Amino acid sequence: MVSGLEGNTRLKRFVIAVGGGKGGTGKSLLSANLGIALAELRQHVIVIDLDLGGANLHTCLGIRSPKATLGDFLNKKVGKIEKILLPTPIPRLKLINGSNDPLEIANLPYAQKIRLIKQFKNLQADFIILDLGGGTTLNVLDFFLTADYGIIVAIPEPTSMENASLFIKCFMMRHLKRLLKQFPIENIQDRIKDPGNRDSVRTFRDLLRLIRSFDKAGARKIETKLEYFKFGLIMNKLREHSEAQIGNSYQSMIRRCLGIQMDYLGPITHDEKIPSSVKKFQPLLVGHPHARASHAIRLIAKRILGMDQLVSPLHEGASLYTQQKTKKSRPEILHDINKKKSV
Ligand SMILES: Nc1ncnc2c1ncn2[C@@H]1O[C@H](COP(=O)(O)OP(=O)(O)O)[C@@H](O)[C@H]1O
Ligand SMILES: [Mg+2]
């Protein structure tokens, strides 16, 4: 338990997911140090390692062998997620450690995932930061979808930016699929499958256009909900001065191609102190508080604290998973479309 915080209604309980499709871009490093930076700003923070099978957030926080893991919650050794909250050396910062035990996490069943998701919002903190794994598996996308705000961490390499774009596209498809359960559009499956329509649907925007042509009011509701989800972008490991603009260019490209406006939260320079501090089990912000990367992360934390969404998050996050299932609501077709399109 976060002692003394139970039932504190003034806590923001704002969930931030950190993802981006590719491994090694700095998601765990950022999650850990953003947690520290927010805690330094007197926020109560919980960081959760949701990289199933690749959990190493504790290492970025300088914790060698955490006592409790997410596995204890998933295999029902404990009933409440609060029971696996661990203290960290940083005041106001707690950790929920991930699990690397294949028996505990292999193919996390849907029911377990929902159980986990439902408990996120009950955690007593101002900020709950979800450190996600790479890839675009349904688990990763669904965890991202539960957040009030999603941060994409990319690095200035074509493969990373391609993966980040793919992640955003897969995420939007997954989000749309959930929204179609909430706002069913009559015969949507059959209408999309209709050969006359199917060939014209190549991108996410085509799909929205098609839905709009069937049901203008329904499509508007869905589009509004889609717009409520806000993305932030962090470009990490920038090496040269010439790379300074890459975040802005990538942000424009995503707006042009996918119609999504991301907040550019900022660049973080490549810094050899980072891997060496991880090796020493020393969090970056603690071991090198004045490094450029540390300043950049503190600036990002301040930007997040100043965001409008903190006052009234409109995205429904975890509640998307507590909706009643409707009978005719299995838009598998969205997966096919997802495979076909490219940015
Ligand atoms: N700005 C940076 N400069 C140098 N190394 C970095 C930077 N950000 C992260 N790293 C290093 O990159 C590696 C991968 O980071 P990590 O946070 O584990 O990535 P992810 O969680 O996205 O897989 C780690 O060794 C980390 O120390
Ligand atoms: Mg990681």
C-alpha cells in the first residue's frame, strides 16, 4: 500500500503508457527516470513494468532483485495489485516489478489481462507509468489503450520510426475495434467485407470514411473518442546537431499520413553516462543529475505536469474494458486491413 494515501481523492491517478513498437529505444530508461522526475516535483508516482518477458525497469531504478513481482498477482498469490507495490530509494516513487518467469506470463490470458487493467485505476498515486515492451501484440496495444496519455519513444533510425508508425496504426485499429463495441454500427462487418467497399479501404482514414458513409452520427461519436486519446513523442538517443529537427519532422509526418497530432515532448541526447549508470545500478537522475539527458527528462516531466489533460482526461482508458460485450461485435476485418496498409 502507498501508506497514508488510501482514498485520497486529490490524487490525480493519471495513467501514462510508454511504448513505441521497438525494443532498445529507451522506454524503460525513460519510464524510470520520468517517474523520478515527477516524484522530485512532489508527485506520488507508481511505475509498472509491463514488459512481459523482458522486465528490467527495476534495474533502471537501481533495484537488484525485487521481492514481489507481477507474477504474484497474475498467478493469484495475492488478490490486490497494491500488495505487490514495492518502495524504491526515491521518496514518493513506488514500483510494480514485472515478471520474467515464462510460466507466469506466457500468453497472458484475456481474463488475467482484464483483471490487471481494472486494477490500474484503483492505485493510489498522482501518476501511474506503464513501461511496455516492444512489438504490437494485443497485450501491448491494450495496455497502451488503458492509459490517459500515450508516450511513443523512438530513436533517429528508420527502423525505429517505421516501428513507431506501425505501432500507432495498430493502436488506432485496436482502439477503433473497442469503440465499435461501444458504438456498434449496423452490419459493419458485412459492409466492410462487401467487395464493392473492401477494395477501397487501404488505410485507417479510408475505414473511417467508409464508416461515415454508413452512419454519419455513429462515425462522429467514434471519431470524437479517437481524438480524445493523446499521444506524446520523445526522440531519444540523438547524437548530432543535425538530428535536432528529426522529432519535429516525424511529428509532421504522422500528422500528414495518419491525421494524428502528437505533442513533441522533447529530444533526449545520446549519453554514454546512461548505459554506465544502468550498469552501476544507479538511476540516471540520481547518479548524473546534471547530465543533459537528465535535464531533458526533467523538462519532459514539467511539460506533462502542465498538460490540460491532467485536469480533465477525456479518454476513457480502462473503462473501455469494462463495457458489456455486444453480440455482433467481432470486427476481425480490422486486422486484415491493418496488414494491408502502409504509411
Ligand atoms: N539517451 C540515451 N543515451 C545512451 N544510451 C541510452 C539512452 N537511452 C537509453 N539508453 C540505453 O539503451 C539501452 C536500451 O534502453 P531501454 O530503456 O532498456 O530500452 P527499451 O525499454 O525501449 O527496450 C539501455 O542500455 C540504455 O541504457
Ligand atoms: Mg524496456
